[in-house]
Amino acid sequence: MPPPLPKRTATDIPAPSLLQLRNRPRPQPPPLLLNLPELERFENLLVFAKAVVEGYFSGKHKSPYRGSAAEFADYKEYAPGDDLARLDWRVYGRTRRLYLRQFEEETDMTVYLMLDTSGSMRYAGEKRQPKFFLAAKIAAALAYLMMAQSDKAALVLFAQKVTQYLAPGGTKRHLHRLVTELERVRPNSTTGIAGAVQECNALFKKRGRIVILSDFLDDTTALFDALAQFVHRKFEILLLQIVDPDELNLPAFNAAKFVDLETAETVQVDPEEIRAGYQAHIQRLLDDFARGADARQIQHRLVDTQRPYLDAIEAYLGFRGKNEGGR
């Protein structure tokens, strides 16, 4: 529904006194997942990305506001999250309803960001951030990149099931809402990726891209079965696997008590005694997962927690460019 028309003018509201203004508490800005240096870095990366991927998108993903070839095609009724800069105010003046102008070359893509908020994402190695916090910052960075490239981003938070869904949008206001949702959530549940993916079949109305950020410490066969419905619907899928170095190699302790972050079960072992077998087992799981994704034309990338943002952005740009080039 379009926003309601204002019923009061500025002259109807009494101006606050100087005393009221002086005593009014200053609003405290919420902590940002993306601090200013990181935002600056992503801006520079966008310049780099444009030079690298321009060839993929030339003539395939043009903005309706570039050049003179774009021609007006139709009107679309305003929906929350749409770009207000594209409203046709002349139509609004005549009809008192909000419509956006659409163009023949408009081909924006919808990207569905899915973030795992299960308990295993709480793990943090010594002097490292929890996996969830890294995943949330990656999601915010990718959303920023997507909107800068004229795509629309949606957000899904899930554990055993979908816990939050933010419909696609491409405005600065939408980006702020998306980051705010990421700031609010902390992982505290058991994993159920396959069930959450199945729920999304009803949520993802428009075909687009799906990017899942998770450690994927779950039944991957069930996950691939759930993703099959989206492969059939011609969605493009990227799996970003976030694994702490401790989970790949085990921490360097003589004795350790391991606690399952989802079930609270514990086991006490000497990591040195099981290290070789554990490393071989975890590598086999990673290889099987990567092969399973490749066999289904699903892209997979193991994110290095030492350079997570650059790894994830490079993976997404390659994923986006490859799929655009194949159209």
C-alpha cells in the first residue's frame, strides 16, 4: 500500500522552544556492522569490480537511466521498498496514487541473502570474531554491493526454520533496514537448513539468485534435495561456507573439552591424538559438499576467515559475472 497522504501541515504543529531543544536527548546511532573504513573499502572495490565485470554485463544489465536508448514502457504501482526517485509525480498529481515509470531495458535482478543463525555460528576461535558476526558483516557488504549494481536484495534469517524475512528492495532506506535486522539477531538454535530452504519456496516469488551464508554443519544431502526446487525454477545459487580454522584443524591444546553449541553435549579429548583423523574427516566432508554442489550446477566457496569480506565479494562477483555471461 502507498504511504497515506499527510493530513497536517508544518504550520499546524507548534515549534519547540529553545529550552525544549536544549534539553532534548541526542539520539544515539546504533552500532554499524559496516564501519566507515570498511564502507570506503567497498566503494573502492566497486570501482575495481566495475572494471573487471563490465564485459559480463555489457548490453545485458543496463540501468534505465544510462544513455538515451532506454524507452518508457509502462507504469508500476508503488510498493514498499521501491525507489522513490522513480515516482512519476505528474501521475500522482492527477490520481493521488503513487506509480513508478518502467523502461524497456530495465532488468534488475533480485538476490535472496540467506543467513544461518543457528547455535554453531556462535563459534569463535581465539582472538577471532564469531562466525555469525563475520557472516552478518559479509551479508551487509554484499547487500551494499548488490544495490550499488542496481539489484534488489532480500534477507532471510533462519535456523531450524525461517525466523525473519525482509522482502526485496534496492533503496538506501532498505539497506538500512536490512543492516538493522542483522544487528538485532544472535544465534541460539539448532540447525535445520533444508527445512528453512523448503519454506523459502513460497517466499521467493520472483526468480533470481540465492546466496546462503552458513557453516553448513548439517545434513547436506537434505539441503541439496531442498535446493532442487530452486534449481528446477532456474534460480542461480551460491553457497558461502564460513568455517573457523579451529574447525578445520582443531585448536592447539594438550587437552580440551568440546561443547556442542546447539545441544550442549560435551566430550573431553586430547586434540593431538585425534588431529590427523579429524583433519582427514573434515576435508572429506568439505570435498564431498563441493562436489555435490558442482554436480547440481550450484556454486560453492569456502570463505577464509582471515580475509572474509574480500573472499566473499570476489566469490559473488565471479558468480554474478558467470551467470550474466551465460544468459
